[in-house]
Amino acid sequence: MPSVVVSKKDEVIFRGLCDQVSPLGFQCELPLSALDAFRDDCGRYCTFDVAVTLSGPHGRVTIDGEVGVHGLHRCSQDCCRVTFRYVRLSGENRRLMAEQLAPEQDADNVAWLGRRA
């Protein structure tokens, strides 16, 4: 499962596992008490530095970028799912992430695609 480190000015806000990772963003399950760390003094959600570590066909890869809170879904009385979206992610990191997340193609599928073309 992919892991993530969300930080602001070298201070780690959240470190844990994430799911539904895509080149657009990811989701994490957090306690409701942790949400205050994602807000500024005016109560608005801030942007944060992020490092997502993925395992895939290229081995273990860490993707760096910047994310913001996109949505919240309350799961229980003390837990919620937070959706983060990338605010800044280089094209190279986006491509590498897509390659890491792409399902492996077996030889039969590749051969079939070659005959079809």
C-alpha cells in the first residue's frame, strides 16, 4: 500500500498510508482531531508539500509535489476520509506515477494489441 508524508515548512503534519492513488491525488483516513492542522489562522485549508512512496514495476519510487485538501467525508464519530488533490506536480512525476500505477500487461494482451493494429 502506498505511503505518504504531508508536511508544511519541514514540519510533518501527517505520515501514514493512503489509498485510491492517482495522478490527480489520493485519499487518507484521519482522525477528526487532525483536521485543524490542515487549516491556516483564518480557517481555510492550506497547501502542503507531499511525498508519496509507491511500489511498482520500477521498484520503490517517491513522488514529490504539493497538495491541497479537496474534500472530506466523515466515516464515523471520530474518523474521516480526506481527499487530497495535487496543486503542483511536475510532468515527469505525473508520468512516473501513472507508470507505477498502471496494471501489468501480460504477453497475450500485448500480442493481441499488436495483431489488432
